[in-house]
Amino acid sequence: MRGPSPDTLHPFNGEPHTVFLKNVITRPNIEVGDFTYYNDLTAASDFENRNVRYHFEFLGDRLKIGRFCALAQGTTFIMNGANHAMTGFSTYPFNIFDEAWRQGFDLATIFDHLRGDTIVEHDVWFGTGATVMPGVTICSGAIIGANAVVAADVPPYAVVVGNPGRIVRLRFDEDTIERLLDIAWWDWPVEKITRHLGAIRGAEISALEQASIEPECALDADRKAG
């Protein structure tokens, strides 16, 4: 068995509230990996307009989300365009409202404190209403709690809650985390993932490691059977 296609728009019984996110992204400055989904009871397909805010192409920052991430309703990414110049007495964005107010404005005053790309790696779970601030990297396996505000990088398999977001624990010990990152099951072909869901969903690292070294002939046979 191969498993679902990442190109399916509505993968959950065809209902419109859940989308494989890559299939509704049109902006060139947003990248989303296979099988990452977003669930929203109102407008799941409008994620890039409603949930990615202040994302202006001329600033050059990108939003990159990996494979197998789960985004609950209201997950929001604040991008670098939300920043205002802070080099003078006022932070008010006079320049965006009128030509006369653009005179003498230097865009470099904003670029001086841009934080770069926002990156979400793989298998990250976002609770309802989570917010990610500009330039943050959230590593694989992390869990972001409901209504958390993430303003700093998150290490692999960390659990983050609160505003400001804080790490309350790691999901596994450091040795297990290193082994999980080496396995990187999210990079496997979908046929292999389907065949070893028990090990992926389980909690025995040796079983997952054993699955990771499966002979290539097993994958070839599965492809022929599919």
C-alpha cells in the first residue's frame, strides 16, 4: 500500500476544513512540504492570506515549512514586514500613507533589524492560535502549545507553551533525539512510511532504527505491488 497522495487538496474524507497546505500556496516566498496540513473551520484554503501576515516580497524573507507538520486553526506567522523603523523618535510608518511623507525615508532603517527567514522543520505540531514571530527556526519534532507566542528558536522535540513562549520540557532524552534526527523518517518514500507506521507511531527507538535500514529490495517490491 502506498498511502495518501500529498497532492490531494482535502485529505480528510474530502471535507473542506482540512487541506494539505502546499496545494493552496501560490506565493513564491512560501514553501511547504508534503503532507503538512492546516485545519480551519472557516477558510482553510486561504491560509497564505489570513495566517501569514506582513509578508512583503520586496523584503525578501521566506516562510519555509517542512513535511508532516500539523497546524491547528489560527496558527499565525508574523513576518518581517511587521517591523517598523526604530532608529528615530517615532516608530509610526509615515512613508506608507502619502508621497509627501515618503520624502527622506530610508528603507535601510527597517532592513537593519530584519530577522531573516522563518523556518519550521518537520513533524512539528502547532496548537490552536499559536503565533510565530519573524526569523524564528522551529526544529523537527517540536510541539507548540495553544496560544503560545514563539519569539526564539525552538530545539528539536521541545514542548513550548505560553506568552512569551518557553520550553517546558524535551519530549525525549538527548540520545533518543539525536537518533530520531539521524533516522529522519519524514524523508522516507511514502511507501516505506506506510509500511512502518507502527514503528513511527510507537516509542521504541530500536524498532524505528531497524525500519530505517530496510533493504532497498523491499521498497522496490512494494512499488511494483502498488
